[in-house]
Amino acid sequence: LKLADGEFPVHRLVLHSNSSYFREILSDNMASDVLDMTSYNPTAYKCLLKYFYRLPLDELNCEDLFDLHSIACSYKEKELVDFTFKKLKTMINQDTVLKLHAKATSTNAEDVLRECELFLSSPEFKNDLISFVSQDMKNAIAILRMKSGE
């Protein structure tokens, strides 16, 4: 396979046996010897390949994990979709929610978007936000002005 960061050797038999997506591609007699996967995040794609080889998956940051989730969704790998979604849910916090929300919005990943919005509407997040804003009265007043349209 050709990935964005270089060639990555794989066994056609492993891909054919473990992925309906690759089974379809590799069954085509006109299929190229080297499949171009350069449009995908290479870190996420290598994890997908590890999954097909039944190897332990790397610990990924939230953005790479989201990309792996997206690939798994498009390849209809239900087990991996479920695994990555469960893991993404646990990674949503005040440091990751904006990145994940942006990625989910741009790719129409409604499941992840819903989880981000649940986090943003949670009482604990609202309390943290109120605490943060109230530490600086200028910011608190500016936010109130924005809210009231002044």
C-alpha cells in the first residue's frame, strides 16, 4: 500500500480475508499492485492494518483515533467502529472537544458530534466554564454583552 508517509508492505491474503472492502478491490483483476491510500491519515491507516492483522492497536491521540473511526465507518468494519467510538467517547474533554467537534462537523460524523454536544451541555462542563469566566470580570462582562447583543 502507498500511504502519505511512504510504502507499507501488506499481504493481500490478510486484507482479502479480513476486510470486505479489500476483498472487493483485490478481487478485481485490474487492481493495481500498489493501492494508493495517500488521502488517509497514515497513522490511522496503519492502525487499521494492525486491526486486519489482529495485532494490538497503538494508543492514538483523539484526532488520529477519529480518523481511524472514520475509515472504519467507510469500510463498514462494525467491530472497529464500535471500539473506536467507545474509546472516542472516553477521550472527550475540555481539551479535545473543539477538535473532535470540528472534525465530526466536517465529516458528518453524527455519532461523535452528538457525544461532543452532550459533553458541552453537561453540568460539569457548564460549571467549569462558569468558574473560568468568573475568574476574570472583564471576560465575564464581555460575554454578558455578547449574550445581550450590546
